[in-house]
Amino acid sequence: MIRQHSYWQLFSAVCKKDLQLAFRQRAEIVNPLLFFLIVITLFPLAIGPEPGLLARIAPGIIWVAALLSTMLGLDKLFRDDYHDGSLEQLIASSYPLPLTVLAKVVAHWIITGLPLVLMTPLFALLLNLDTNALIATVLTLLLGTPLLSFIGAIGAGLTVGLQKGGILMSLLVLPLYIPVLIFATSAIETSTMSLDYSGQLAILGAMLVVAILSAPIAISSALKVSVS
Amino acid sequence: MWKWLHPYAKADRAYQLCNTLLPYFAVITVVCMIVGWVWGLAYAPADYQQKDSYRIIFIHVPSAILSMGAYSSMAIAAIVALVWQLRNAELAVIAIAPVGACVTAIALITGAAWGKPMWGAWWVWDARLTSELILLFLYLGVLSLYHAFEDKKAAGRAASILAIVGVINLPIIHFSVEWWNTLHQGASITKFNTNAIDPSMFWPLMLNIVAFAAFVGTVTLMRLKNEILQREKHRPWVRQLLNRG
Amino acid sequence: MQFDSFSDFIAMGGYGFYVWLSFGSCALILIGILLSSLNDTKRILSSVQQQVDREARIKQAKLEQQV
């Protein structure tokens, strides 16, 4: 088969298509953000508005809320393509599937992860975080949310063919999120004590590199199983 | 070696192999478990620090070891299933998963029952207990993914992929939990000195580890036989089995 | 033997509840999975037997129709 387009063209085309679709129905971008905001509002209401207490548990709240809100978008990552048959076309095409998958995951991160990172200053305000912790939170979210997208996409790929895949997917994926959660919250916590947290960031970065290299392969084999 | 292994890719040969291995595993299980439990419960001396409560070690440690061992053998079977496209290996993944989940549950329950007299609480967020809990989640994930699929062929492959993803993540999870624990460790947790174990306690412990391993082997073989039968239902060799008795 | 009497053995130096709880639940789980595996074998074999019987009956009925 002759490949008419370069790999880069393929990557940007798939990415662009997903972004365009998301921007057309803006709810897809806004809803996870709203969910994130509401979850964060619930915590002070549940445990009391003491600023000191809030600042102490803020890293945990932000990260658990981030985990849950990325789960919302994951379900839709491959589902629409699966139902309209374009997923089958992507698998059958002569272009490497891991690359297509990589483009889709990147698009998913731009839709769900990036807005979260951009909105963090607002949440930091709500939870009484100081500037030091705010910078740490932004950095960990910047490294951590793409990781969540990559790991989550494996679960999404495995469950895309199932009728009620959503809840099952969260069962499969959430245990795998634990290392990200641990290192990210610890980085923020260390920063509130004005200590050096570059170690945690380095580990998150290393995990991200491993995920970028290996997750697309796992996702594409999962998709092949789901479609066949 | 490949020539020797090749026939076992066929279902009926694999079934026969399971049948011939099964009695050995069963005998080892029964003998080692009875001797190990009686020895551990009645004859091993009491620990000078923990008194008789330490006897839980004789099932806690074997089940913890086997929970990891069963997961790694499941992952090896999954890799074989995906790389060489062997259906029998997929069935082995599904045969091991429930056994591994049970052994992990035992490790958790005995850990809690040991923690209550030693640490004063049923559950403490100890690194090893926490990793064990996450391991249980991974087992349950593989099982529920398998049972969610209608098409059992796809189910086997999906479960294999998840098992491999899990085994890559497991060291990272374990490391991160251990690291998290050293950060947050409370003063109430006492570390046990496990390096120096007296021979009078070591041998019953070894015996129990062998017993648990043989038990996992026995039940896995039984479940593998079931899976093969279930898949080969309509083949003549299964029908011949009925006539034989 | 580490224990002087049977009641000592049950008491486990005051830790009886925890020791027997863990050994009991362990035995229960092990026996549980063993029985469920045995039960599965029985179920599968009987379903194969049913299928064989059904096919035999169909064959029989066809033969009778021909006669």
C-alpha cells in the first residue's frame, strides 16, 4: 500500500479532527471542568472551612478531583469512533496504529488536561494555597495529567466494545493511577514546606516518558481486541 | 524444546498433561498443608516477643508470597498468549486469576487479624498491606474485564493485555507505596525483624509455603481443565471422556 | 507439643481469637475455591452429557419418522 501522507500529517490530522469535534460541542470541555470545580467545593462544605486544614489537604483534594474528572472524558475517547466505524478504518489503514492512538490521546489531553492546568490558580485560591504550592500544583498537573490520559486510554481501549464499559473502565484504571497520585501530592506537600521537590517531578517525568513510549502500543493492541 | 512443547498447544494433549500433573500437586498440597498447619500451630515454639499470635505468619507469609507469584505466572501466561497466540495460555490466565485473588484476600485478612493484636488496629496503612490491597484490585480488574465480554475469545486476549499492563505497573506501584509509607509512617507501627528467623520456625514456614504453592497449582490445573472443557465442548474427544466415566 | 492441654491450644496464650480467625477464614476461602472449581467441572460435564443425549434423541426421532 502506498502512504500518501507523512506521519506528521497523519498525527496532526487525527489530532485536529478530535479537537474540532470537541470544540463543536463545548460541553465536552466544560463539563469535566465544572465537575472538578464542584468536587472541590464539596470538600470545604464537608470538613469545614478552616484555612489551615484546607491548605493541608488541598493537594489531595485537587489530585483526587483531577483523577475523577479525567475519567469522565475517557469513556468517550474511542466510543464515537467505535460506533461510526472510523476506528475500524484506522486499524485497517496502512498507517501505524500506535501513532494514530498517540494523536488521539494528545487531543484528549488538550481537551481535558490542559484546561485543568490553566484553571489551577482559581482552585488554589479556593483552597488557600500559597504561591509556592500553586507553582508545584501547576507543574505536577502539567506532568501528571498527560500520564493519566495515557494510562486511562489503555482502559478505554479495552472496554470500548462493551455495553457498560464506563464503570468497569474506572475499576481497571484507578489502581494504575496510584503512583501518579502519590508522587504528585507528595511534590505539592514538599513545596508547602519550602523544600526541593524536583525529585518527585523527575519521577513523574520519567513515568511520562515511559508511558509515551509504551502506552500507545498497549492501547492499539487493546483496540484491536475490542474491534475484532 | 519447541518440538517437545508443540503438542501441548493442542487442547486434548494439554488436558491430559493437566490430568497427569494434578494428582502430584494434590498429594503435595494435602501432605504439606496438614503437616505444616499442625507443626505451625502446635509444635513450633512461641515467639518471645509476640507470643502465640505470631503463628499467623504460617499462613500470612505464604499467601503473600503466592499472591505475587500467582500474578507473575499469570503475566507470563499472558505474554505467551499474546506473543505466540496460544489459546491455552489465555485459558491459563483466566484459570490463575481467581486463585490469585483468593490468596491475596487471605493475605489481607490474616494481615488484619495479625495487625489487631500487634498494632492495635485492624487496618494500618502499612506499605506491604497497601500494595497487597492494590494487587487485589488488579486481580479483580482482570476478572471483571474477562467476565464483561460476551465473546470469550476477545475476553481472553483483553484480560491478557490488562495482566501485562498490571505487571509492568506493579513494581512502580510497590515502590511508590513504600516510598509514600516512609514519608507518612506513624510511630505506632513496629517493624518486625524478619532477618533472623529460628530454624524451629523456619521449617514449618517453608513447608507452608510449599503447601500454598502446591494448592495454587492444584486449583489452577483444575480450573484450566474446566476452561479447556468449556471451550472444546463440541469436540469428539470431550464426548469420549464421558463414556470413560 | 507447645501446649499443655487442649484448652491452652485453643486459647493460644490469649491470642486465640486472632489466630483462629485467620486460620479459619483461610481454610474457608481455600475450601470455597476448591469446591467451586469442582462444581464447575461437574456442571460442564453434565451440560456436555445433556447435549449428547439431546442429539441421540433427535437421531432416534428421525429414524422413527423414516420407518
